[in-house]
Amino acid sequence: MWEAVLDLIAPSARFSRWCPVARTALRWMIAGSVALQPSAQMIHSRRSLHFAPEVSGTQNETASPESKRQAIMKSLKDLAAEQIRFDDAFLGKQRFSVDQHNRTLSYDLRPMPLNFVLSETDPLAMPLEVLIRVEALRRDFAAAISDERFWLASLDRIQQIVERCVSTSGFNVQSDQQRCNGEIDEQFEALKQSIADYATAHGLRLIEPPQTRGPVAAYRVHITIDPPRARVRVMPLLEYKKYEHFKTPSDQYEWSDLLDSEADMIGWYRYRAEWPKELNGPEEGNIEIKKKGTLTFRPTQK
Amino acid sequence: MDDTGLTEFKNVLTDFGQLNSVALKGAVVLPLADIWLKLGPPQSKAIGGLTALAEFLAVVCVFQFWSRVQDGKLRTRMKIALSLFLVGMASSLILLGRFSVSPGQDREKVIEGYSLRSDVRPLINDSYPAEQALRDSEYDAEKVWTKGSIAILHVLIIVAWTGTFACFAIYLTTFIILQRRVQPKANRAGNA
């Protein structure tokens, strides 16, 4: 039965192309949340990409909207906390750090694309993304500047806005959603200012957080893996040429996973598609992305 | 009220019927077109704004400080400005053509460097030029060249680009001042 549940969830988890472990963990957590909480269940119709815990069975008919909302919030908070515990590389990546030796401070308050969390159209994707961000920041602030208190109030305020705005169907109607998004953005802006003030007060130099990609705006590419039974990985072609030139063992190559989803890419890449043996096995080649569109991976015919 | 250079500047700007007024306003606004055309150095929004501001300052300074300069001196300065504009335009085009790559439609140009990174240098040869390495690195110049060499070339190109437009503004403004001096004389001759 749970295999069926996981199969239903699978297309909804279109997050990291870099972190398949994180993706798998979040899928399992969502499934676990369904299995362990009698008051919550996954609703999927026609394999739609929505995470919608609701009060089930007889409780569903009698529970008040407030108790439903609280159940949803609890599920979201638990998921966010679990995500931080299991994934410190992608959704739960480090967002704040202080280097006392070099007297520098870096932070990243930017949101993750919603389709990396749940389906983009899922009304709970936004609150879950915000809560994951808040939890990651809470963890990093507590580790780096536990004596300070400015961040506690800011993060609590953001969490309160999320709690207030989440209804039984995710964020409320569109006008409310816009208002809530605006309030959340305002709070993150205020937090950014507080961090800058803290840095100034302690003589720390603000530095850019490390970026995974270059400064040029890439093209949004829709990835299709057909049939979807291959692991497709890519790396910039220059990196591949460097590995070859310096004779790096192939098991030390740093590939990025491409999911059956969307990715931002530009220029030439080396790809490796690991098809099953009956579909000719692994296949490698070079691709160039020079406009937005769809990138389809299919095994070469015998 | 004294007829200062800035009064003349104001008169030119408010004289909507005159071609020179339109030309001057157009010259100041022209660099902003690069926000959409992306022909100049990156970042086009910042550089477009900076160039327009440099032109505006050049126009104001010329009106303020050169409006009472003798015709002969003004003609010489106008020729110098024109020469610098032509040299600057040629330099900008050569620098942009030699040291920038366009990643594709609607994308900002990427400025190259002149000194390759030590881990990339062994890969570069006639069959694998540095420009191809840039295409192979998601157009991240810092993965191919040293940061310092990229920064120096970027500054050089920005200075050449901004200076070129400033020289054009100076040339146009001195031309307008000279024309406005000629017109009253011509009008007086016509009335006589």
C-alpha cells in the first residue's frame, strides 16, 4: 500500500537536482506524516501535485476549521523541522554563518523555488518553504550567535504570519495571499537590516553567500526523461574537461542530478544518463543549452 | 538677471521647437536604450544609468564653464571632443568585440579576463580557445580567468564606453552653444 502512496507522491517532489537524498527523504517524510497522523492524509486526484492534509473520517465532518488549520500547521512545522534534520545541503542548507577568523558574515534569506518543495501550484508549498527557511535560519543563528536576540523575534514574527495566513486550503484567497507574502517579505527585509546592523556593530564584513552557478541569467529548461527510469546527471563541460585532463578518478566526479522537472541551464554540459541494461545502459554525451525549451533524454536505439 | 551658462542650458532644454534641444535630450537618454539592446558592457541597467548621468553632467559643465569662452577656443574644444568621441567609440567596439561574449538572445554580455586561471591554462590551445571554455562553464568568467584580470578589463571597458558618450555630449553641447551665438547675428543681419 505504501508503495502506492509513494508512487503517487513521487511526481510531486520536484525539488533538488543536486540532492536526490534530500528529495527521497522529503518524500518519505511526507509519506510518514500521512501514515502516522490519523488526522492527516494525502489527497491526490489524477496524480495532481498537491499536498493536502485534512481531518479524516468522522473527525473530518465534526472538526472545526480552527482545529483543521492547527493540524495543518503542525504537519507543516513537523515537515520543516524534519527537513532541516535530514537535509543540510539543499532545502535545509546553511543560511547564516560568521567567520570570526576572517571577520566576515554571510547570509542567504532568499526563498527556494516552490517547485523544489512541493508542486508550484500547491497552496501549501509557500508556507512550507517559508517554514523550512525559518527553521534553517533558527538553526544557524543559534549555532553562530546564540547570545543575540534580534533574530528570535524576527523569526517568531514570520512564523506567526504563516500561522495566521494558512487556512484549511493552504494560504487563503488570492488577495490575502498577496498580503501575507508582502508581510513575510517585509519581515525578511527587516531581518536583513538587523543582520547588517549586527555586522556593523561587531566589525564584520558582509560577504556574498557561495553561489552554485555563475552570474549570467540561465535559460529555464523543462527536463523530460523518457522513459523515466534513468538517473540523469550533468556537469559544466569545462569541469568535465578538467577532470579528464587532471586524470581524476571517475568516481570523484561531481555531477548534479537532473530531475524530471525544470532547471536553469546555459552553455555546454556533459551529461550521463544511466538507463537500465535493457535500454542500452549508461550513455554519455555533450549538450548545449542556448534557449529556453524542453530537454528530452531518451536512450539511443540499438 | 545675469545671463549665466545655466540659464542658456535651461533655455535650450525648454525650447521644444528647436532641433538642438531635441538632439541634446536624445543624446542624454540614448545610453538608456542599451538596457534593451544590450550592446554595451554589463550590467546594462547600471551602466546605462551611469552613462546618461555622465552625459548630463558633461552638458551641465559645458554650459556652466564654457558658455563665455571665445568662439575660436570653443571650436578647438569641439574638435577635440569629436576626436575623443571617435577614438573612444573605436576603442569601445574593439574592447567589447575582443573581450566580451554574448551568451545568447536577451542575455547580458560577459566580460572576459586576460589572465587564465592556473587550473584552466593547461586546457587552452588552438583547438580549445578560452572563449569555448567560457561557454563550457555556464558563462562564468571567474571559472576561466583570474578575478583581477576580469575586473581590470571590465573597468577599462566601462570607462571607455562612458567616456565616449560623455565626449559626444560635450561635442553636441559646444556645437549648440556655437549655433546659438550665430543665430542672433544672422537674425540681426536679416532685420537690417
